[in-house]
Amino acid sequence: MSEGEPLSPEKQEQILRGAAAVFAEDGYEGASMSRIAARAGVSKGTLYNYFDGKAEMFAAWMVLECQRTLSQIFDTNATEGDLATALRQIGLRILRMMISPTGITIHRMAVSESQKFPELSRAFYDAGPARAIQHMAAWLTAQTAAGHLTVSDPEFAAQQFFALCQTRLGMLRNCGMLGNVTETDVERVVAGAVDMFLCYYGGVK
């Protein structure tokens, strides 16, 4: 980040909200600092006081959105209660995030720009999928220690659970063919993911 006065939460929110709108409309390569400044309601010079360029700004936006989402997905309300209920809550929140407009936008740009701007894909992976796997693996480790699950490789099991939660809808999202998804569709996918996961990892083997 460029040196200058500290970026207040309010100013960060203002700038990154404008940047998010421009990235969604123009894509990463098509977005310009001038457009972002205008959309955010600040001068172009102000942007450069806080960010070296749009790559740093895009990474900051992704990190902020991922932090917000993960704090909601893995809060105590999601991970308390019986095992099946907790897995269902985590799965629902993960899948809803993935197919949300923001989730689709971030994923699409990180993937589409990965050849020209590999640092963006790395920023996305580190802030989103990698952290989600870490959170899930830690929770699975705790559940195994408590005797509720038998998981020898928590990180691998976390990746498996997230993959199950993407059944059907994840592929359609990646191909830009998601269309209208109902809550019934989401719940059906997650229910199947939980059932399959518990069939393999539930109980003592």
C-alpha cells in the first residue's frame, strides 16, 4: 500500500465499494483508476495516496469481502449444535456465498485474469478458499478429538466437503450457466453433501 495517511474504515469502504462496482462492470483489465475514482467519489490522486494501483486495490477488495464472508460462515451460530446441523449451516453459507453476485464476480475475474495477472488468483485463493479450508480443517480436528468424527486428514476432508457442496451448481456457475437457483436447489445440494460426508467420516471406524 502507498505511504500516506492511514486509510480509515469509512474511506476504505467508500473506495472499495466504488472499485467493486467498476470491476463488476468493466472486468479487471478494463477497469481504470479514473473510473474507480469517479465511482468512489474521490480524486484519482486520493486513490494513489492509498493504493499503488488497481491490482493492489482489487486484492484489498477481495480480502475484505472474503474476511466478511468467512466471519459469517464460521461464526458460533454455524458451528454449534449437533454435527449434522452444524455441517448443514456451514454448507448452506458456503454455497450461498459462492453463487452470490459478489462471489461470482470475484471468482470470474480471478480466474479470467489469472494468465495475465497471476498475483490476483493467488490473492483470491489465499484470502478465500485457503482460509475457508483452514477454518474447516480446524473445526473437523476439534470434532475428531471430541469423538464425533473420524478424520485422519482434516485439510483433505475440508476440501472434500466444499467440493460436495458445489455439486451441480458449482459447475454451472463456472460455465456462466447458473440461471435462477431456488433455495430448494441449494438445500438439496447441501443435504446430499452432509449425508455423504457423514457416511464416510461419521463415527468411529
